[in-house]
Amino acid sequence: MSVPAPLPDPPRATAPAGPGVLDALALLLEVADELVVGSVRDTHRAVADRVYGAASAGTGGVARALRPGHDAVAGAVYAAVGGSLRGAARGVGALADAGVGPRLEARPAGALVRAAVNGLIGDRLDAEASRLAIPFSVRAAGRDVPLDPDALAAAYPTAGPRLVVLLHGLGESEAAWGLHREERGTTYVEELADDGWTPVLLRMNSGLPLRANGVGLASLLDRLVEAWPVDVERIALVGHSMGGLVVRAASAVVAAEHGGGPAPAWADRVTDVVTLGTPHRGAPLAGIVGHGSDALGRFAETGAFGRILDQRSEGIRDLVDGLAHDVPALPHARYRLVSATLSRSPRHPVGAGLGDLLVREQSAYGRRGRAGDDLFSEVDVETLHVGGTGHFGLLNHPEVSARLRAWLA
């Protein structure tokens, strides 16, 4: 059974590795100042403008005379609250820089929080070089595995020539592949390992643009194949939700950088691409958020709340439309596309309208409904529909498991 072995304890260091709880607290204080205090302040001002404007029409100069006093008091209160939060953020940040406090990922809940925050504002964290930003990495035993032969050999002592590389979705981490294990008693990772595959779990900053993560994945696979302990003969790529889009984005890197020339070693070895609930043609919910932001921004009183929605990451924005025909499939790989609907039948109004609650069936298959407008029409493709489950039900679902093992046999 080719599963990763526990990594040896890391050498002692002068400062703890990875972001700490105080890094997360400092970010929370910054966000509270920027979004919460700022939004309340701007909404207050907009409402005051409207109220004093209306009052001035009926009271003459009385309302205008009262306005400066109101603005001075309100401004002082917001300045004091905001200043306190900014000061606290700087103080907590200084402690975090010194390595004070427990590591954020010392507990599973901390790792979940970090993954979720990266999904929401990961592009900002990356631009600010924040310790909270997640690097694209191979993960084993809860740690990043350096892509060098010794580290990979230590993490994968029974490494085989067939790799199944699994990539999570928005706001998730590699822990997503363990979801529902208690109910089933096993996972895709364990089952594929029993079938002779070596599972390699990845983690990414899901708030980055899809194409940026595609570049990151292509680079990682290049280095992984080069440093793998044995010669790699076959690679299967499995992506849940956004993970499937990033797999396709990595294929676009191959086309752009090697069109007309030999493909990189990893791309030549990819025989199968499996996407689970991937919004190839976009996710309606992501678009609804954008429309909500536009609607709120039309009015001064609600504009601040529209700006809160506008803080969503580029990764979330990219889910609105997915990836189109300019992102080609790997011509020699088999594509297996899995969809789910809340209803048993995809033709039921609930299933047709909501899909798995996040992704509709046609989007998961790369179709738009118009004849011939199919993203996977030129490759070997097979689809699977799973009824009566939601978006996250596709993780370690028994029906998907059976088909996945057959596809990769």
C-alpha cells in the first residue's frame, strides 16, 4: 500500500515554522478596521447625508447648524475605534514576527481557517507576502514536502511509478480528501494506494487567479517528476471543484510554452484527468455574489456592503465563467467528468436549476447547451452523474469511488 510515511521530526529552529495564531489575529484586526469599522462609518455618513438633506428642506438652517457637531463626534468615535484596532494589529503583528504563540496549523481547525482565508483573500495575502499565504506544495503528514529526492524518498518510502495527484477546491486543503471517511471507513486515497498507485496530495492558495495557479501546478509537476525516487510511468490528475480548473490551466501552460515542441515530462505521462464537480463553464453562485456587489454599490447607504463583497479573491471571481476553449485539453489524456445534483434526476427542476448547489451538471461536463459548444469534444471523455448529493458529497462517494478505480485500473 503506497501511502506517505510520517515525516521525521524537523530540526529545532530559533523560531517556529509557519504562521502562528497571532498572524491570524493581526489579520482579523486589520479586516475589522478596513471592512467592519469602515463600512459602518461610510454607511453612517450616507444615511446622515440623506437625513440632514431632508431635514434641511423643512427646518431651514437648523439642520445645517447641527450637522458639523454630529460629524465631529461621529468622526472622533470612528477614528478612535479604527486607531485602536490598527494599533492592536501592529502590536500583535510584532509578536507574531517574533514567533510568539502557537502555530496556526497545530490543530486541524487552524489549518481549515488558513485554507478558508486563502480562498477568500489569498491574492491579497500573496501580494503582501503574508505568512498566512499558502504556497503551492506537496503535502504529507500535515507538512510541506520539499521537492528534492531525499525529502520525497523519506515521505514516500514505497514510492511507485504510477502517481495519482489530487488537488482540492476553493477554500479547502488536502484534508478535503479525508472527508466522509468516518461514514465510509475508507477514502479515495487509501483505495487507490491499495490499487498500486502512489497518491500525492497537493495544497494551493485557492484565492489566486486560476491561470496563476495553473503555472504553479505545472512548475510543481515538473519538479516532482524530476525528483521522484523512481521513474514515473503514469500520472492521473484528480481535481475537486476549482482543482479541476487548475489542472486544465496547467495544461494551457503546456500549450503556451511547448506548442510545436516536446511537452514537459509530466504532461507526456498524464493518462487520465478526473474532475469532480468542476465548474468548467462557471458557477452560478460566484456570479450572484458579483451581481449583489453591483446592486449594493448603486446606493450610497449600501455601497460599503458592496465593497465588502468586492474584497473576494481573484480565484472566486474566476469561478464566474470558468475556463473556455482557449484552455485546451491534453490531447492524449482521457477525461472523466463527474457531476452531482441535489435531486436524484438531473432533469428534476431542483437538479436542473441548482445542480449540486454550487455547480450545474452542464458546467461540470464543459457544456453550455448549444450544440457543438463542448470543451471536451475533441478528446476521449466519459461522464458520470451522481444523484441525490451535493458538491462536497462527491468527496469519497462510494459511486464515484467504484468508477474512479475502474477508470484508473
